[in-house]
Amino acid sequence: MAKEKLSDVEFGEELSAFEPDTTLATGAEFADLVGWIREDGAKNRFNSHEAAKKEGLPGAFIPGILSQGYLVSMIHQWAPPAEIKKVDTVFRSPVIADVKHSITGVVTDIDEDEGLVEIDLTVVNDKGETRIFGTASVRLPQ
């Protein structure tokens, strides 16, 4: 059930898991939109597994700012009126394109005086390996 106000939130509550679109096509399209793909369409770490492997990477990967966007999306699915105050992330390993990933979150603090909720966030791949973790601070209506 979507959270509309601070009193709807419980400490320790888990947000519904979210499976982001981590296909190569989506990652490459996003990288192109933010200017990380050359105009001539040259292959690189965002649009080609082969090019990424030539750089010593395990495959093409999803841009970090797209992953952060997915974290924010999950929060807004959980609490549509939430105002995102901060998202702090640690990128442990790349989110490899064409590999299924899951994003989870858990409420770790509620500040009723300020109307703020702290959420721990984790992105794991289909092997259960943590790729990204962090915290978000969001404000909900009282």
C-alpha cells in the first residue's frame, strides 16, 4: 500500500522490491541522452559488452546516475508524495547490463519532528551480490 503521510510509515518496514530495466538497450539509450555516446555511435562501456570487455570490465554497465534514478523511482512507488532530500550511494561494483537486478529498501529511522524518513537501499544482482548500497532521506507530509 502506498504511503501518503508520515504516520503511515513503520520503523523496519520493507519497501516492495523493484526490478529495474537493466537491458543493454536501456543503458545505452540513457548514456546517449546524457552525452556519453559519441555522435558517430562508437562502441563503449555503456553500449557494447565487447567494448567494455576490451577495457577489462566484465561487460557493459548501466550508468550510475540511472541506477540512482531507479532508487528514487522505487521510493516514489512506495510513497508517491515523498520529497527526496538526499540519496547517498556507494558503488561497490558495476551494474552489468543484461543481468537481472533487484532493489530493496528498509526504513531505518523516522524523525517525526522533521517529517523525515531514512531508508537503507541495496541493489543486488541475480547472484545475490551487492552492487550498490546507500541511504535516502525523504520528507513525507505530517
